[in-house]
Amino acid sequence: MGGDFGPRSIVQASLACLSATPSLHLTLVGQPSLLEELIHGQSAADRARLTIVAASEVITMDEKPAQALRGKPDSSMRVALERVRDGKAQACVSAGNTGALMALSRFVLKTLPGIDRPAMVAAIPTQKGFCQLLDLGANVDCTAEHLLQFAVMGSVAAQTLGIHRPRVALLNIGTEDIKGNQQVKLAATLLQAARGINYIGFIEGDGLYRGEADVVVCDGFVGNILLKSSEGLATMIAARIEALFKKNFASRVVGALALPLMKRLQADLAPARHNGASFLGLQGIVVKSHGSAGVQGFQSAIQRALIEIQENLPGRLHGRLEDLLS
Amino acid sequence: MGGDFGPRSIVQASLACLSATPSLHLTLVGQPSLLEELIHGQSAADRARLTIVAASEVITMDEKPAQALRGKPDSSMRVALERVRDGKAQACVSAGNTGALMALSRFVLKTLPGIDRPAMVAAIPTQKGFCQLLDLGANVDCTAEHLLQFAVMGSVAAQTLGIHRPRVALLNIGTEDIKGNQQVKLAATLLQAARGINYIGFIEGDGLYRGEADVVVCDGFVGNILLKSSEGLATMIAARIEALFKKNFASRVVGALALPLMKRLQADLAPARHNGASFLGLQGIVVKSHGSAGVQGFQSAIQRALIEIQENLPGRLHGRLEDLLS
């Protein structure tokens, strides 16, 4: 029921995913009459693998996490998470209120042993491919131990995406040992001592985009600001390019030719809007789609959940944590 | 003597500025024989307004601030700052080691009354013009009081650049009151109570690039990472655009037509590389040019110093601080 556009694009994305993946079963959680109506309007050859589960309440985009947690026992978000907890679903995908989703996920699913706080991770495009950036805003104040836990989780997540020995770096304002705040310096010491993590040291903001690491670790304040400012900058560049190409006839011609290229670039550059962000460290799979994601964005989020199910991400994470933090 | 390219481009930039500004007098501080040689190779109609002052030592780009402070009493950086302190120069412009320049500036020039720590500010391009972002890395851990001081300094700096009633915002991971870490929340309370500051509330990373504020305040860790990741992203986008345009004949034609537009865009998008960053809160004017700035970058830095002299930035800041913090 969440997201800036409500359930319409979610239903469309669900039907598209069902067509693309014959083994997929989806459950839509929300107000049945509304969902039925939306499905009715769509061509739905794969209706048989689509179930509707009723939930009478909806958490709004500006609701406070505490309110969502206490005030709405029958919200679509909570009911969906409870199905994961009860083994009726293998993953929960939502485009709703991020803070509420995180609070409810922790409450309903609980964290894995050894994890204090779940983190939010997304793939950021780089000059060489992608890097997994975490935390993206779930944890505002972090200790060095939290950063270590994020590094472990990010490393395992990157492995499930096919990267053999992920290069893990700590985001900092310089690459020398003396640079940074206390948490970052202490986290570096912890990571150097951690077994089985390919820790490559500090990385700066430009190094991230040069593709120098597969996993970049920071606290949620910094990660969120990096992500949102990158989205803002990419949007600004796209707008400027469009404006430049509208100036005169010659540049309009150039612009028309370049437009499809630009659109693809722009999509690549708003990562969290186009791919899902995963919650890591929970006893279950939760993928957050951007609130303003369209049909394609929500499809990517379902896709990411599918990979995490196939790769058994929480199980692998649990094993890795036992190994490392014992 | 600093910067990634050494004094060559600094000398060139100096001669270009002398030609452009007939009232300007410049002093080059460094190894006289080397500087004489570099000037000798250049057309220099305005030599009369160029003085060389000897300094026997050079602070390297990777030297630690403490080392620069204690170990090199006759460094070009220190001698230049001492000339500002002694009234022999009205501003110091350097492309050298940032940490060393900050430490030496504090030691030689001292901070203004009411300022604990100087901050580093630069103009960042936005969809609507520019915004002044501070701190950019001089202060890694900041209290709410420091953020308040940055807001005051940024506001006055924006005024000297011609903005009548600068909109001042605090960088945060959301715009609601409950968002953010303790320092940011407390700083918001302080700013709401501060007289004479046009405080508009929290701003997110994307709001910054949308041009929603004239001054954006954050701690140096966050500011530095925002700045460097923006530079990295802009470079990546430029590289991708170039690659797209090289794919086939049609796109090569498009690329050739679009190239000048792209170059200008790219320059706009590496702000600190192309404009100078000012140190605010000192009893004197210090402008830092990016280490890898070319001739044009260093010219912009000299230009920024000229504006700050004309507008008497430290004097205005001093008056404003007395007014506000008394």
C-alpha cells in the first residue's frame, strides 16, 4: 500500500515479475477491494501465482516509526513482515515509509545474533561497475563495532551478488591513518584484525565512484547524505544537459540523438530509485524500494529479493557472523 | 611552492591576474632562483607589481600538520601567512597541503573572538546558482556550537558575495524535526534562537543541489565526503558521456558537437578544483586553491581573495560575531 504512487505501480510490477519468473509466487498485502480492482484492469495470465492477503491499515509516508509500531497492529507492512516471520513468505518488499519499515522489521523479525542494528545497503554505480554502500540512513550514530558489523554484512551481501573476494573499504576524508574521526579510526583497527574480510583501508568520496572498492562502509548519516546528494547532482547534470541541448537548432539535433543515452545514464545514476535497498542483519529478507520508484524500480526490488532468497543471504550471514564474531 | 604541479602554474596565474587587475600587487613566497626562472620564461608586462620574498623550506603535500608547524620555521606557507599577520599582505593564497595551511593559519593569524575553529567554505553549483558549503574538512568532530559558528560565518561570506539575506540551512538526513544526530538537532535549536540569521531549517543532499539554500552547514567529515563524492560522480558522468559518444559514427558526430558544452559542465561540477575555498574565522584572509588546480583554478582563488579584501570579510565577520555572540 506504500510508496508515493500507492499500490498501482506495485501491482503492475508484480504482474510483470510473475510473467518473467515462472517459479515466483507473490502475495499482495493490503486492502483487498482496491487490490482486486487494480489487478482486474491488468492483463494477468499469471493470476494463479498471485494471492491477496487483507490488512486493514496503512502506514503513511510521514508517520513516525514509534507510531507505526504501536498504533497500527494491522498495517499492510506489519502483516507482510509477519508472513515472513511465520514462514508464509520468503521475503518482504515494500515501497513504504523507510523508518517505519526498519522499526517494524526489527520488531517482527529480530536481528541475527551478533548484530546490534540492521543496516540498509544499495548498489551504487561506479566507473568499474557497482559498489555496495552501507549504511544508508538506518543508523545515525554508529560506534566502531557497528561499522565492523556493517563491513561483515556488506561483504557477505556482495558475495551473494557474485563477487568472489569483495574489497571492503571504510569511507573517510583521507586515506592516511591519521585521518578521520574516532569511530572510523577505531573501526579500521577492528577491520585489520577481522578474519576473512578483504579490508583494503580508507576510501574517499571520489575513490568510491572510481570503483576502488566493492563494499564501502560508513554511518547512516554520511551514507544517506552521500546517496541523496549524488541523486541531486545527477538530476542537476541531467537538467543542465537538457538545457544545453535546447539552446539552438544544432544543439537540439544533438540533443535528440543523445536523448536515449542520457535517459539510460540518468537511470543508472539514481541507484536507490532504480534498484532496491536491502535491510541486512535481520532474521529474514526485507527489500526497500524507493518511495518514488516506478514500475521498473519496484520490479528491480522484487528481483533483488529473489536473488537474496536464492542465495540464502540471511543464512549465509548468520554462518559468517558466528565464524567471525565468536 | 605548493600544489600538485608546483609553482609553475601559480606563477602563470599570478601574471595573468596582474594583467587583469591593474590595482593588484602580488608577492610570490618561495625559492627565489626557481621563481625568477619561471617568471623569466613568461611575458610579464606587469613585473613591477610582482615581488619575490625568499623562504628556504617547502611543506610537502603529505606532511603532517604538526610537523609543518614545528619543523619548518621558514616554509613558504608560514612566511606568506606571517606577511598577512604583519600587514605586509592583505591575503594569502596557497595550493599547498590543506591540513598544514589550516594549522599554520590558526597558529600565525589566530581566530576571531568567538570562533573556536576556522572553517573551510567553497561555492557549490546548484540548479539555481551556487551555495556556500561549510565545513569542508577542517573540523572532523563538531559540536552544535561549532555548527552555529559555521552558520554565522557562512552567512556573512555569502553576503560579501552579493546575496542580500542568505538562506541558511543545516544539512541533515530528513527535514522533519526528529531527524538527524544530536549535534544537528541541537544546532537547529541554537539557530532558531540566533538573531539576524535567515535560518530556513534542515536540508537534504538533493535539496542542496536543487538550490534550496544559499548556505549549507555541516561538520567537516560530512562536507568533505559530500564534496569529494560529488567530484567523483561528476567525473564518472563525464567519462560515461564521452564513452557513449565514442560508440559509433552517429554518436561520434553528436559527441563532437556536444564536447564544448560538456567541458564547461565538467568544470562547473568540480567546484573546489575551479574556485578557491576560503578559510573563515581567522584574523586575516586565507584562500586555498585545489592541489590539482591548473592556471585557471589558481586565478579563481586569487580572485576570491580579492573580493574578500574589497569586502573586508574578516572585519565584517568580527562585527557580526560581536553582535550575535555577545
